[in-house]
Amino acid sequence: MDHIQLDTLYLPVITAIIFVPILAGIVLFIFPEKIKTVKGIISLIIAAPVLYFSYDIFAQKNMAGKVSLMDGITIKSQVINAWLEGVGKYTAINIDNLSKLITLLIGFFGLIIVIYSLVYINKAKGIRNYYPYVLITLGSSFGAVLADNLILFVIFWGILAITCYKLIKGYDEESSAAAKKTLVIIGASDGLMLLGIGIIWKISGSINMSELSITTTDAIRNLAFITLLIASFAKAGAIPFHTWIPDYVKKAPASSSAYLPASLDKLLGIYFLARICNDVFILNQWLTLVIIIIGVSTIIIAVMMALIQHNYKKLLGYHAVSQVGYMVTGLGLGTPLGIIGGLFHMMNHALYKSGLFLVAGSIEKRTGKEDLDDISGLSKAMPLTFLTGLVFALSISGIPPLNGFASKWTIYQGIIDFGKTPGVANQLWIIWLSLAVIGSALTLASFIKFISGAFLGRRREELKNVREVSIAMWFPKVVLALICVGFGVFATNFVIPKTFIPIAGDFQYVGAWNSTTISLLILISIVLGIIIYLAGNIKNFRVDDSFVGGETFREQTGFASTEFYKTISNYKLFSFIYRKAEEKWFDIYDLSKNIILWFNKKISLAHNGVLSNYAIWILAGLIIMLIFLI
Amino acid sequence: MLKDLFYYLIYPGFLFVAVAGGLLSFFDRKITAWVQFRKGPPLLQPFYDFFKLLLVKETIIPAKGSRITFLLAPVFSLFGATVSSVLIFLPLLGIKTGFTGDVIVIFYLLTIPSLTYIIGALASGNPFASVGASREMKLVVSYELSFLLVLIALIIKSDMSISLYDIINAQQPANAFIGSISGVILFIVAIFCLQAKLGLVPFDMAEAETEITHGSFIEYSGSAYALIKLTKYIMLFTLPAFIIALFMRGINLEGIGILWAILKVLAVVLILTLIRNTNPRVRISQAMRFFFVWMNLLAIIAIVLIFFGY
């Protein structure tokens, strides 16, 4: 490694971005709920320099290496020093190009969400202690990303599960159930991760990620890998551990959804996936196959569920799952192209999906409606929301030259490149590629439904007074949309070489895509189009009501966008699957709940209240214990 | 950059494909007229239509809808058609400089016209247009997979290369891809995908005149409709050219090669025209089943055949 050793001067900065937000969050608990705006502004004052410092860390090109958080502390007392040395082992942090990039992104989303929340959370009936939890989440995310020691990592990772639980408000049965489901799924996966960490410690005697390189040759090593895989899948939301996301985003405030499931959880989950796949473990070809199968099935299953949703937040939630499939597939490939595609897609997804949730939050705030059937024609009332929403929607659907296309295109190339080499999963590249591409077409289909349902068409009478949201709510969206366009336009000649090649290594493109040239051509085309319009007879225009086959236009006349894909769900096979999915047959949470309740019922049969029976149970237990102990 | 601009705007870009596409549209209409025992239009009729719409006809803008989106959608559809045509024609004509894009990029760019029709239709606020748009979207979803499988099969045939130059070159020494059994099967699938992409009968349910009075385009008139017409001309030339590049080892513009090139284009367009004139329109659910089950099955059979060397 030609990196210079991590400058200890940076240690205070690193410590600060982890602990200042956490401590500030704890202090903010003391402030009363009434001065929410003050709390928001304090959070803003904390989040802005944190972003600056995370950029500072990112910008230090040569800074990399390992350090312990305790290194900077020198104390005279021998006893304390010895103690610090012992603790220092468990506070190892690791800075490399990957963790630097994720750090920057976390800082960025933290600031964006705090700005958006200033107005969004104040007016709506907010969650208790919203800002403290946002700040604690911010600090813990930095901690989780920078931690090298798995114990330190799991502590921060666990805090995130709790803040995620607290950032949704339990105001009715459904929302409490959603919060509980989130906590149970993430908490259970964290428990599994602890098991995996235990196994790793047993096998290799070290729990620092940078020191590990475990081959997945026997069952116990595979088990360790799979437990960590499940933890990362539950966080990022890959099938079958995704079911908390649609429920969570339906009930949580849009800013919480944009913050955790849409951006930070994806960043962390995929970060951890990248770590365990590339650094901690050396995968065998069957594990690669499993990861890719989960990736592509996540893409297809979640997008098929998104197609039939009426609630626009839930629709976005299913897409937050579906897009994870691309990242998992890309990282599962294990080639530089695949890893770059997966990480690039992770970054892009965080950008446009948090943007989409902010759009959803704006619509909800101005209309108070959550169903696509109840809103329509908002494009004129909320032009900025519409424009940014359109950019995000086209971006997530992978329309060139936006950023979603650039990363999907990299993943597709990765898949084709992967198919050239021998291996079980490699031979099946045709299936992976077709499913990934058709998933992207279905994404487009369901976003056409979202855009047309919310923004296009005729505005309803009751929505006549809807206005654009205030600057604190549109500014974050505009920033995100501009970055989406910028990353798309400069994808091949700036973003990938500057940001991702340092992480994954150099590679050769299989295909060719001149993002900047073609983006320039779009500008020229628009000019050309306007010239053709002006050269033509456009000044001679007339505004008239639509022609509906000679009928008079009534308020109910229309074709609801939620009916668009009835044809698909009318096919017998799909209607069966959809019905079962609505009954939660495929929900791992409900399945395991049913199994546990079944066992509960069986065990409760023994509790019949007869004293002599209990005495026999106790005696039997004692005898069994004796047999085992002797 | 100036060279790129020339490629994009003049040759083989916008101007070239628009004129050639207009002439092909005449060919299509003339054949249709002969099939129906009519005399047919004069050679320049497509251009008369275009300029009449652009210069003479009044543009009616729907009162309740998103006007700017409605008017900008045709501009973007023109962009999609033009840029994909440039990316197809540069390799086809053997021009090695300038910007490039692989077949996956072309595949994505070719969906932009359909996408913009959908957005424009939805922006008009007309329920018939919404019906048309939803059908168009479902049609896109159904043929996308078949078309991709065709491309994948050809990528395998040309040794895993996804550049259009290499796919054309892979066919040069030996026979063209259409000369093998798998090639013929893939060609059939590709022709039906083209039919759907161009919105021709039997897959014109998105603009079914007799049923939903031109569906997606019901509200378009005047200049905006002129741009859509232009996009349709360009697509009528670009997509057959893409098929020629993929299956018939491109074209050769030396001496007698020019005649062959023209004949190849006319032959593909003739097939499309004959299919559209001899078939009734199908329902959207039938079209979806047709692509999802039968066309995909054919494409998969072809891929299996490729693995056995046919």
C-alpha cells in the first residue's frame, strides 16, 4: 500500500463527526418539545459543519489506514493508560476510499433531511424528539461506517435500529405494528450478526474487518458469512427481509422515510455488503450464485408489487426494495465493473429515492391525501415538485442520460463481462441480464403511474387551492435533482473515474457511452425543437377543452392511473400471486410470527393450572439437567 | 465537437434520416394502397403532410392539462429518435470517429420516443389519451424482454461483444446472422418487436383510431403533431436499419452495394407493411401474452440453438 499512514491530526475530526451529533442529540432531549424550531436550527448548526468535515475527510486523497479512537488520548496515570490500551483494541477505525465516500454521502443526506424537516416536521404533528433521533442517527451512521472493529460496528449498527424505530410515530394500530415489525426484523438480524461475529472470532481470533480474509470453504465459515449477509440484507431491504420497508414508509413521516430506508439504511447495508463480500470473506461460486439470485428476484418481485399499489408512499417503498436488487446483483458479481456499478447505483439510489420521498412528503403536506386515486393534475400547482419528481422518476427508471441509467448500464456491462468467465453463476448471465432489464422497464411503468396519477391530467376541484411548498422544502429536492442530472451527464468521464475507480480498481468498459456528448445533444435538440416550433405555426394556437368522442366533459370523466396495469393483475397466475401477497403469505415476519404463535399454543397446553402437573414438570426438568451435568 | 454536430444534425443524423424516413413512409403507404386496390399518394406526400401540419394547421392546446409538458414531449421524442439513429448509422455506414454507444445504450434510447408519447398523452388530460398511454406502456413492457433476448442472442453469436461495430464485423467473413436457423428465428422475433415499437397493426392498440380515436395522439395537432409525425418517419427508417445491422451484416456503400443497401431497407419495410395490412388489431392482453409467452419462447429456443452451434 502506498498510502501514507492516517494523520493523527485528523483523529479529533473523526471523533467529532461521530460523537458531536450523538452528544448534541442527547442534549437536545432536555429541551422541551415546544421549541421544535429551535431544536431544528440547532440540528442544522450541527449538521452543516459535520458535512464540511466529512467532505474534508473525503478530500484527503492520500489519507487511509487504521487508527484507534483512543490513540489521541494521553494520560499520565499508568493504570488508565493500560486500560486505554485494552479498550483501544475495540475502537479501531479504518479509513479507506470506500468508507470515505460513504461518510461524505451520510453527511450530505443528514444536512438535506434536516433542512427539509425544518418546515415539514414543524407544521405537521411531529414525532416526539424527532431532531435528537435524527442527530443520533447521523453520528451512529458515521460510527458504523468508520468502525473497523466488528464490536464497535455492531454497537453503532444497533443504535440505528432503535432510532429507526423511534423515527416513526405510533399514532394508530397500523403504524405501531409497522414500527414493531421494523424493530423485530432489524433487531433479529442484528442478533444473527452477533452470532456471525462470534463465529468469526472463534475461527480467526480477530474481529477487525481489515485483518480478516476468511475463505468460505466449510459449513461454519459459510454460516458466519450468511448471518452477516442477512444483517446487511435486512438493513438494505433485500428479499426476503424487505417487508418492513413498505409498511414503514407508508406510516412514517416522509422525511424519516427519505432519511433511513431510502438513503442511510441503503448506504450502510450496501456498505456492509461490500465489506463482507470483498474484504472480510472470499466467496465461493455458490455464494455468488445465491447473492445474485436474491438480487434479481428482489428486483422483479418488489417491482411487481409496486405496480399494483395505490398508496404512493407504499409504491415508493417497494421501489426502495426493488432498487436494492441492482446493488446486490452488482456487488455479487465481484468484478470491478460490478462493484462499481453496485456502489454507483447505491449512491444514485440514495439521491433519487430520498428525493422521491421528499416529493411524496410535499404532496402529502399540501393535499393531505395519501392515495393516487385522490390526487391528480398537480403539475401546475406545484411546478418545482413536479419537475424534480419527473427527474427522479426518469432517473430511477434508467432513462438516459440521467444517473440511474449510468449505474444500471455499468451493472449490465458487469453482468455481460461476468458471463465471459467460467463458473456456475457466470453461465446464467442471460437470466440475470434479462431480469435486470425487464425490472427497469417495469420500474418505468410504475413510475409512469405515479407521475401521471399525481401530477398530470386534470386537477380535481377540491385541490384548487394547492400551492407550491416553501423554500426549505423545495430547495433540498432541487439540489438532489441537480445532482441526479449532473452525475448522469458526467458519469463516464468524471464520476466513475474520480470516485469509484479508487475504490474498486481499474477496469475496461465493455460498452461505450459518451454521457457528456449525448447530454449536449439533448440541449441542442431542445433548441432545435423550439426552433421548429417557432418556425411553424405555433403562434396560431387555440386553447380548448379535450375531445372525448363528442360527450360532454364531467368531473368524473377520466381514466384513473391506478387502473393502468389491471391487464397484468388480471392474468390468472398473477392475480393468484397478488392475492396471496396481500394476505402476507410471503412475508417472513408474518410467517415466523405464525410459526412462533403455533409453538406457543402447543406449549401453553402444558399450562393447565394443575399443581401436581407442574411438580412433575419441575422434577422431569431436574432429572434432565442432572443427566446432562453428570 | 463540430464534427459530432454535423453527424447529429445533417448526415447520418437528423436531416438524412428524416428525409429517408419520409420516403419510406411513402413506400409504406403506396404498398398499403396497392394491397387495398387503391392508387396511393404521390412521392412527396409525407413531406406535404409534415409541412402542412407545421406551417398551416392551427395548434390546439388542451385547456386542462400540463401545457409545457404536453408541448415538450414531442421535442424529446424527436431527440430519442435522432440520437438512436445516429448511434445506429455511424457503425452502419462505417464511420469510425465521433461518439459511440453500444447496443444496450441504443436499446434504451429507442424506448425514449414511446416514453415521451406516453408522457405527452398523459399531460393532455384526455381520458382516451390515458387509455392509449396505459396500453403503450404495457406494450413497451411486453416487447422489451423479447427485444432484449434477441440482442443477447446476437451478443453471444458475436463473441460477447456489445458494440454495434463488432456485431457487424463478426458477420463479415462468414455469412450474415440471418443465414442460420437461430438467426431466422431471432429475425422473426425482431420483426414483431419492430411492429410493436412502430405501433403498426396488429399492435396499434395505443392509437386505435376506430376505438379510442387515435389514443395517445388524440390531443395533438398542428406543430406538435408535425414533430410526432417526423419522429415516426425517423423511426420507420432507424429500426429497419438496426435490424439490417444486426442480422444482415450492415450495408456496403460501394458501387452496386448502394442498390443492395436500399433493397435491404425496402425488404424489411415491405415485411412490416405486409404484416400490418393483413392482420387485425389484437387486444392488449393478447399482445402481452403473445410477447411474454410466444416471442420469448422463440427467442429462448434460438439461444439454446446457438449453444448447440446452429
